[in-house]
Amino acid sequence: MIPAAPLTLQPVVAPPRWQHLWRDAVRDPRELLALVGLEHAGIGISDAAAAKFPLRVPRGFVARMRHGDPHDPLLRQVLPLDEELRPMPGFELDAVGDTAAKAADGVIRKYRGRALLIATGSCAVHCRYCFRRHFPYAEETAAAAGWREAVALIAADPQIDEVILSGGDPLSLSTSKLTELTNALAGVAHLKRLRIHTRLPTVLPERVDDALTDWIAALPWPVTVVVHVNHANEFGDAVDNALGRLRAAGAMLLNQAVLLRGVNDSVDALAALSERCHRAGVLPYYLHQLDRVAGSAHFEVDDDRARALHSALAARLSGYLVPRLVREVAGDPGKRPL
């Protein structure tokens, strides 16, 4: 009898650690309240709001919330509340005119020279003020069909010199998927810059792994990473390390915050945010007035108060620490200063 040849076992490659942490995110509002010691606090969480826009928040981000504080600024950004269900005049499903600016599947053209790619609908955290919380991601992602339609549009228009990756969160894609895009774009001679808008270095800093930084370091264009941090308490050692790794890979780091009632609508909170950004090597860039998306009215700060806060911030800090106060208005050729 001839013995059977031994089977050649293929090594099992474990997925990156950040993907495990992603899957382990908190999805139950009651579990979230229990984790921060507020299960008996009588907070009016809304199952109906969570059904419309599900809770998702990584446990590492939850760990930075203040235990026992129902007004914690990180908790407020993610907890579904009844206020989201109250119809408010002027708060729309498409707050910034994304639909009208569609140039191809998953490609938005609002400003001259720039093409914004809706890379994915996935995000590691569901912020309750998200201006794309009603966006039809199932039909509108640039990554569909291997990015072909998006890349063809960019290649055909020599005016486009900057590609902006947005979402969802583009860093929720695997690094191999991001590489697929940038390999396809590498042959477009008129491209000069790549910009990435992301919350992951803050809410899931483990995403900034060797594969990601190697990808950034090898790109043929200058790379700007715009992190979205709204409060100084979102930082920590792991976040600082992730941001440092992005800088070491050659990325310029900017912060784009949203002015949110009950989160950062005080001069002290805004000053602490700018100073903490600078300590982490991130330049304060924009302070956005709230995009008036349906479900977010309880976060709005009126324009007069916003201007007063911004003036007080400018009087307190060095100029390079003061972000520009802006609003996005559908149809405008750029951000509108307030």
C-alpha cells in the first residue's frame, strides 16, 4: 500500500487586531450606560432613534468617558436620545447638498479641483450629529466595482488635482482595498494631493498599524489626514501614538471639529481642544457649525453664540491654534466663513 502524501497545511493568517476591536464595539445603549455607571441614572435613551441610526462605539472610546457623568462630552456624541425624533424646520435628510453634487457613483464634486470619494458607508463610531446619517450608502460607494467609475472620472478631468477620501470612514476599509485605489490613481498625472478624512485614529487608534503607515509612506503624493476630534478628552496615549505614527509616515495632520451644544460649546472646552491637538502634533483647521441634518437639532449652537465663542478663543490663544469658524452651504464654492 502506498501511503497518502501528507497534507500541506496553509498557515492561518489572523485578521489585524483592529478588526477584532471593531467587531467588539458596543451596540446596545443599555450596555453603554452600564459600562459608564449610568444604568440607574434615568437617562432617556431612545430605542426608536437607535433603530433608525444604530449605536456603534468602540470600547476603547467608551473607556475615555467619565464614569458616572451623564453629561460626559464623549457619551453625548454617541448616545441615541428622544430628541433625534423630533421634526425641526430647516433640518433635512441631505444637509449639505451631496445628492446634487454627485458626479458618479460615490463621487461628489462641490469645489473646483477636488473630487471627494465616498469610499465606504462603514464607520467605527456612529456620531449622532453625522451629516451623512441618512446617506444611501448601499447605492453610493466609490469602492464598488474596483473603483473603476471613480478613477475614470478623475483621470478624464485634468482640473482635478486633489482626491479626498471620505465616507463613512475610509480607514474602515482594509489597507489592501485602499492600495487598490491608490495603485489605480498612480497613473493619473494631474493628481497632486491625497486627503483622508477619518475618525479612526481617535476612536480606534489600533487601526494605525504597520500596514497602514507603510501604505501612506509609499504614496507618490503629499498626504493630509484630517482627524475629526471634538473634545480634548478624546485624546490619550494610544491616540497620541497613532497620530505620531501617521506623522512619521509623512502625513500632515489637521483637525476638523464640529461645534456641538453640550459637548464643546465653551471657550474652556475649545481652548483645551486646540491645545491638546497641538500637543499631539495636529493643527486646528476648521471649527464647523453644525450641518443641519435631520435628527441633530439638539446639538445646534446659534450663530451669534458661535461667533462670540470664536472671538473669545482668538483672544486667548496664539493665532495658529485658532481654527476657522465655517459653515458648509449647499451650492457654495467653498466653506463659508462666519
